Amino acid sequence: MEIARYKTKRKEFPPFGALYIAAALEEHEYNVDIIKLTSDNLIYDFSDYDALAFSISTSATFNMFIECRFKSKINNKTLLMVGGIHANLFPEQT
């Protein structure tokens, strides 16, 4: 139960999947930014990004992804990708 808490005293594992992908991209000389979404900071200017990838680890973070996706500035030519446990378990919803 300690790991599953949302917002308060939540313990998290590093986003290994995102870190592995970022390392592989950097080895091929791509610029990579890893941004941790928090409930207090969900709006960004991604208009200069060629691609965005969201890792959704739980259903608790899915609403944060949705809010970030629709409130942030994103170029309509930007490739959007989603992965993680939630995306694998609920691909249609995601």
C-alpha cells in the first residue's frame, strides 16, 4: 500500500523504460529531455519538439497525462507516443 499512494508520501521507482530509450537516442546524437509531470506542473510549451513520449505507469497518472496533453502547446506535426503499464493494459482508452 505504501508504493500505491497518490500525491502523499508516494515512493516511486525511476522510469527505467524512458531512461533506456533516452540513452539509446542520445547514443545516436538526438537531444532528449526527460520531464517529470506532477499534479502542480502539467502545462508546457512543446512546440519545438519533433516527438513527445509519455510513460504512463498507473491509472492514477493517466489523468495527469490527459491534462498535460490538452493544455500544453504542441505542434500539430509533433509525433505523440505513449507507453508504460497503463498504455499496455488499456490501449484503447490510452
